[in-house]
Amino acid sequence: MTRKKALLAAGMTAALAATLVGCTGNNSGGGGGAGASKTNCTNEIKVQDVPVVTYWGWFEDTAQTVDNFNESHDDVQICWTNAGQGADAYTKLSTSLQSKSGAPDIVQVEYDWLNSFLIQGGLVNMAEHGIEEYKDNFTEGAWRDVSSGDGVYAVPVDLGPVGMWYRQDIFDKHGIKIPTTWEEYAAAAEQLSKATGGETLIGNFAPNGQGQHYALLDQAGAAPFEFDNGNPTEISINHNDEASKKVYEYWLNLVDKGLVGTDQAWTPEFNTGLGGGRYATAIYPAWYSIHISAFQDGDPAAVWRAAPIPQWDAANPKQVNWGGSTLAVTTQADDAALATKVAAELYAPEENKKLGVEVGGLFLAYPEMIESEYFQERPYEFYGGQKLNKDVFGKAALEYKGVTFSPFSQYYYDESQRLLSEAIAGNVSASEAADQLQKSLETYATEQGFTLK
């Protein structure tokens, strides 16, 4: 490792640890202690005296999935620990990487955080351990999201193809057409506001909706970051280009007209608004289906359905993704090749795929599953029996091409939220917010040792 790369990695490790400590996330509980251990498993080891691979994960199906794996293998076993979810797990992982001990062999990491751990030198290049033979098992977009340069740094598990959840009863009541383009979406927002005296808004633009914003930028043709682990100290940042400004100006124009809300995501205010009829749409991924049904106490007569995400150009649609997780192998793994094989094959059996869907609520990144009759014809009772995967999300997942994420996700997300909040408050224009975000990111990147391309 060159001195410059070492300084950059050290700086990124410290920055990530510092910012993550202050983060909050949806925590599913559990706790793995200070580090990974082969003798302190949540699950039962079925076969003794064989290699054991440690695994940190939080999916709801993990306990059953791991048990199935262990029962079907007499040559390797998985020792699973729930080390928390999101910020909790990432703080523990970052601390373990920084101290060079305590990390698991396999760790669950969301796509948008992979580069943040990659820049620390914390993840194994699985291309060196046979992962390429599994490439055809996964969607094009998912594989792109776990790749950097010539390397592959995780196994895709699930995706978050984005669609438009909408209140069919509200649209029907006011005779408003379900929008298929962003132009139609803005027109529907005007109609809905006029029909309801501003009581019902078409949607919400959350200052902290970074995953949503990134998907919207991608759909418009923006490429906010260009980063290749083959040249880990170089980065291209494009956050005030024409495509990015188009997205910000579009949404902030709706905000200025009072046609969309600005509730923070993941708050009681937003949940109440969505469940109580304040919002007629939610531009959210497939995995959000369970949240919508959980918020419905405020308006039990609501009729929710899903449609494809509106497009900028209906003749040239572009599908996008928000969320989903991977299984990465850490550089502290005892046997990186074995850990790679275990990660790649954990969800290979049909039984485990179905557990992922039915227990974990996952939208798996396997075309075999996405295109299967079992998945395509699966009805969703809360949505009137709509076949969501066939009607909306299957196509979105298969057509998603992938993106490049920031290698300093937390700083990027914090700055994006700060500047969009300033724009929502009217303190800066959409264009000025984009310019200031560009400058802030460039400054931070150079301070961390990157060279701007």
C-alpha cells in the first residue's frame, strides 16, 4: 500500500467511525459483542470438527436460512451473530477493521456502504476467489453495484426496485389519471391540490431521503460519483451537472408550490401522513410494501396499489433501485476462498430463496427467482391481490443497470440533507444547493487524500 493510500484509508476509517457513532438506524436488536467469535453463535453448529465461517447479518430469515445451510453441509458450518442493523452494525464493523481484529468472515452490507468499507481496505476482492462463476446467477444491476474496476467485493442478495405506491381511491375520487411521466406527476399534483384545497398532497420530498434522491438522480442520467478501486485515490464528483440540477429543481419547484410535503423520512409525522391520507403517492421500493400496510390505522378504508415509477421520457424508460443488501467477505477472514463460496451459496437453494421472500421480505437479486411463476404470480392481499412483482417490480429489477456509490457515504448523506434542508427553507435555490454540495464534496474528498478527476 502506498503512503498516500494508507493515509487516505486511515482518514476514511476515522471519519466513518466518527460519523457512524452519531447515526441512528432501524435496529432489529441483537448484539454480537465486541467482535466475531466462532464459539459465541446465535445458531447451533450442526457438524463438529469442520471449518466454521463467522457471519454478521440481520435479515429476518437469517436464523432459518443459516440452519438450513448447516444441516445440508458436512464440510463447513456458519456461525451467525446478529450484530445489529445499519449504523449499529457498521460502527462495530468499522471499529473492528480499524483495530484489525474482531470482524467476521462474512458481513451483511448495503450496496451504498460497500465503497466506504472498501476504501478502508476492509473487504476482500472476491474475484480472486472464484466469485465470477456465480455472476450469471444475479441481475445485471446488482452485479454492477458490487463491482469496482476489475474487482467484485460482495455477493448480491436483495434489491430495492423502485415504483410508485399510490392511493387508488384518492385518484379515482377526483378523476385524476395515474401519472406515468414526471410531467404528468406534476400536473396530477396541481389537480389534487386544487380538488382538496391543499389537504391532500401527491407526495413527499424528504430532506433525509438520500437513497430515494440517489435513485432519482440516476434515473435522470446523473452519475454523482465515479470511483474505481483499481485507482482508489482518484474520484470524479458530478453533483451540479445538468441532470442533477434538473432533479433538484423539479422537486423543489413542487415544494415551493406547496404540492408536496417535506416531512423527514422514517418519522412519525411522515408515517402518519402516509397512513392518514395526506399523501397520495410514495416513490419507494418494493420492500416498502410492508411499511405502507403497517401505517394504515389512520385511514383503514385506503386502497393502495403500485405502478411503475414515472419517467422523464416514456419512450426511453429507465428503472432504478433504492436499497438492498450484500454479503461481503472481510480481510480478516480466516479462509477468504471458503467464505466467498459460503456467501455465494447461502441463498442458492430454492428453500432458502423462498425463506428470503416469505420470512425476510426480500426482493432477491436472482433472475431465476424474479422470473419464476412462484414470484411473478404471488398476490399481495393488502394491495387487493395485486401481483406486484409481475405488474411493477420484477421488470424494474431486471432492467436496472447499476450505479457507482460514494466511498464516503455518511459525509455525502449528511451534506445532502443539510443543503436540501436549506433549499426547502428558501435560503438557497435548487441550483445553488447543487453547486454548494459539489464544492463541499470536492473539499472533503481532497482532505481525505483523493485526487479529483
